[in-house]
Amino acid sequence: MQFKNPEILFALLLLIIPIIIHLFQLQRFIKAPFTNVQFLKRIELQTRKSSQLKKWLILLTRSLAFTTIIFAFSQPYFSNFEKNQEHNTIIYLDNSLSMQIKGKRGELLKVAIQEIINNIQQNTTYSFITNDHVFKNIDSKQLKDELIKTEYSSRKLNLNTVLLKIEQINLDEINTLNNIILLSDFQLINKINIQGVTNVNSPIYCVNLTSKENLNTSIDSVFIKTKSNKEFVLKVLINNTNTTSENTTISLYNEDVLIGKTSSALSKNKLIEVEFSIPNQELSNGIIKISDENLTFDNAYFFTISKPKKINILSIGSDSKYLTKIYTKDEFNFNNKTLSNLDYNSIQNQDLIIINEVNSIPNELIEILNQFSINGGDLVIIPASKIELRSYNLLYSKLNIGTLSKSTNKELKITNINYSHPLFSNVFEKQVENFQYPTVKQQYQLKTDNSSPIISFENQTSFVTEVKSNNTNTYLFSAPINKVNSNFKNSPLIVPLFYNFGKYSYNLPQLSYTIGIENTLEISAHIKKDEILSLKNEEIDFIPLQEVQYNKVKLKTSEEPSKSGFYKIRKEKNTLRTVAFNHNREENNLNYADLNEVFKNQKNIHISKSINNTFSQLSKQQEINSLFKWFLALAILFLLLEMCILKFFKV
């Protein structure tokens, strides 16, 4: 039992006064002579005993009456909590996209918001957490306002991250009793670390929000299957968990204009492929749409198809006729310069530079090539038959790619192809065994770290290798490929190899980017120190992290944007490019954790499927059972008992 006004209990000391009065009677008895009869003496003795009993009963009832009155005004009560403890109810509401799915009464998030509002208590302090906001120590009105404003978020939090946020709230709280309510669908993708959960001392109430049926049809991904000079084929993957196999309509829009429509029968738990053949230049900002009432965020997929940019390639050397046949004018801006007529200022504008059998590399060119590599440019280095080894090793040292040793004159066959290397992806239908191997007569010994062989000799040493360094790719040949030293130029390998050197030197814009993960966007642009690039659409305008290089800017996005759609990359008022963002498709994973199994034998964790029952249970535990009326009733009872003793107890 606890007291709201325990100081009043000091009044119990006053009970000593009536006790003293009853114990020490101040009245003096006067003796009166009377006939000494034995019968009268016996009556006198009985009368004195009855009077004494009556006095003790009156003392007892009065003392009990005063005691109960004092207890009543000290306001006693029963409670599980101490009087000076503050109560704070911490509510986490999962507002991830998966909460769009419909339960028995509608979308899980909207139903949860309404039920929380219905259970808000006026005189309680709350802390409210969503996937993108934290509101600490707010009253019932503020909580209601924030609940009404809560929208779906592309961010998702696992349970342990939520508890870390709750722990941060509790750091500044002194003598506060926290009750934690977690409202979520508890998807399996949000893994639960049981150890992190059981370390929380406050009681946790997990309300598992479930849907009536785990059914959903979604657009999984979109990519270009094939492309020609006249048209390209767009492949769409549709994922379906519905039990039905009805035909679903898939529509293709160029922004708001419908340019294609098809239908397909869907099978349960299978990816269905749908293709659209589209003429070139007809589609720029595309949207694939389907109709599904369960989860709506994955019913649209945004993508952009940018006009191809010609890749700038510079060859430094004399022999480049074979390169002009590979780097055609419709795809590349190819130039060949000798050392004598090379414009060093043009180097930083290139995407790929080929050092094509130069005898000696000037120091000034070494410095510029190093800066070009640091800025993200790719290099291909082909040594000459007679080189100044010191200048080559100085360049290799600057680029941090290894060393080159003296040449040896030994004819070797080029026999090994790294078919798994990205440069040869989709080049060969199968691995060739009876290949007409090209040969070289002279080769240098190349020593590199963190390298990936592309083509090798019969003795397993590298002929062409890739080294990643300074945020760029450098492709190293260990032998000259002129006609005197090798017949490699006549090999069918030379075309895909050099062609992909050029193609991979420029990062083609992706069709779309995923919200909620780190994305890197590369933009060809020259900006000054005080200039910035921004991403903007009709609702959002933000400045991403950006790394300025000589002829391009790298943008990095993570938390923003938060909504799917098209965004313009802008430099002041000029639009440089349009990019598309889509929500992460992980959220449409309709597999959920079994909380009863996960948290079995955990005493501080209570699992429920009803928000109303959880709040009702919490409210009962926080109730204060006042005893004021009971003690007041007892005081009246004792006073009535005293009156009865005085009236009916005859002395």
C-alpha cells in the first residue's frame, strides 16, 4: 500500500491523547457511608467491572475511527508502481511500404493509426517512433497530430535498430517507467537479434499486424534485352503470389502517353516475362504499370532510356589504323596523336586513353596521365618493342599498378581466355577449344598486385591484365602487338577486347535506381567551385553528395529521394539529365516471423494481435486503486459502533 500524502500519517501521534485520558482518570471518588450489606458490595464490584469494559471499548472504537480518518486523508492506494515514478509509453509504428497490404478492415497502417488514436489516454506522456521520425515526450494531442500526419516510408528498420532508438530516448529519463509497444508486420527480411531484444529491461508488447491473405502481384524489374539500330526489346519481369492465374494487363507509358499494352496469365510464385518491342527514340521516360489492390507501391516501375553518348577515346602513338576500324564514328569520338603533336589539355576530356607502343613517356605526360587516372579515366598501356624502361616504371609507380621488367625473346602462344571477365561477357556462346592461337615473339615480365588476368600465355603468364587503382581501370599488355612482333591484330579477339575497353570506360546511365540504398550517378558536366547539382521533381528538391572531377561529377544518394518517380539533375535552371528511382522490391516479401517461436520463454515480451487488447492490458497495469472511500467508510462504521456502545451498553 502506498500513500499520496504520507505526511498526514504523523497525525497518528495524536492518538496518544485519548489513550492518556482513558488511562489516567483525573476524577476523585468520594466515599459515602452506607449500610454494610454483603449484597450491595457484590453489586458495586460488578458495576465497576462493566464500567471499565465500556471505557476500553469506547477507547478502541474512537482510536480506530481517528486512525481510519487519518489514513483516508493520506489517500492510500494500491499500485504496481511507486508514487514518484513518471509513466512514458513508447510506441513504435512500422510505416514501411509493406504495411500497405490490407487486413480485415483495410490497410494495416491506417487501421493501426485509428486504433492508437482511439486508445490514447489524456494524462499520459508518449514517445512516438516511425521508420523516419522520432518524437520524444509528447502529450496525447501531439501524438494524435503526428499519427494523422504519418505516411508510408521507403525506409525499413529491423527490430534491434528500433530498440537502439528507444534506448537513446531512455538515456535522459530519470525515475521513469517505460512501456514499449511495437506495432509491425515483422517481415522476415528484418532479422531479429534475440540477444538485443532481451537486454531491454522495460516490458515489450509486440503487436503482430497481419493481413487476411498474403497475395500480391508486382513488377520485379525492367531491362533492355536486345537493341538494334531501329528498335530495342524491353523485358519486364512480373512476380505473382496470387493463387489465381487470371490475365493481368501490363501497360507501357512514355510519361503520360500510353505506347504499349499486353496481357499475360500469371502463375503462383513464378516470375513471368513480358516483352515490348519499341522503335528507337520513341521512349525516353518510361513507366510500366499493372493493377493490383493489395500492395500498390510496386504497381509502377519508372525507368529512363538516355540517348547514347559518344565515348571519347585518344590513342597516343603512331600505328592506329586497326583502332579506327573498331572505334567507329557512330559510337566513338576517336583521335590518334603522336607525342609531337599531342595537346595535353585535351587529355582530361577523354574517357579512355591508349598508350600505343610509345618508346618513352615524358615526365609531363606521366603527371597528366596520373591525374587523369585519379579523376576516373581508364588507361590501356601497350609497350613498344624498344622502350625506355625507366619512364614506363615511373608511370607504373605513379599509377600504383606494378613494375615492368626487361623483355625476353621467346615465342609464346596466347592460349588462355578468362571467359568470366566482364570484358568477354556475352561475347562467346561457348568456350572455344580448337582456337587458332595468336603468338608473340617478344614479351616483358609484368609484376602487378590486385590484378585480374584477361588473356594469358601458354606458360600461364599474363598477356593482358586489368589492374584497379585510383578509382579507375588500367589495362596492361605485356607485349607489343605490332605485326613484326605478333599476329594478335589478325585474331578475332582484338575486336571485342578493344571495343569493350572503350565501352567500359564510360558508365552508361542505369535504367533506374533503388530508393534506400547508396547509388552513384555519373554526370558529364563542368561545374565551378561555387556551383552545385541538384535533383528535383514536382514535390522534392534536394542536393545530393557530389564529387567534382575534371569533366564529370559523381552524385551519391542514399536516404533521399524517398518517393519513386522521375528526377531531373539540374545545374541552376538547366536540366542535364533525367533519372528514375523505384522503391526497393524487398518490401513486397510477404513472409513473416513467428513471434511466438522467436520469443518463447521471454518473460518481458508479450505478443498480441490486437492493438485494443494491448492498450487495455497496459491501462489496467497502470491503474491506481484508491482506498480513500474504504477508509472513510470504516471511520463512519467505528463512529456508529461507538454510538451503539454508549446507547445500549448499560453500566
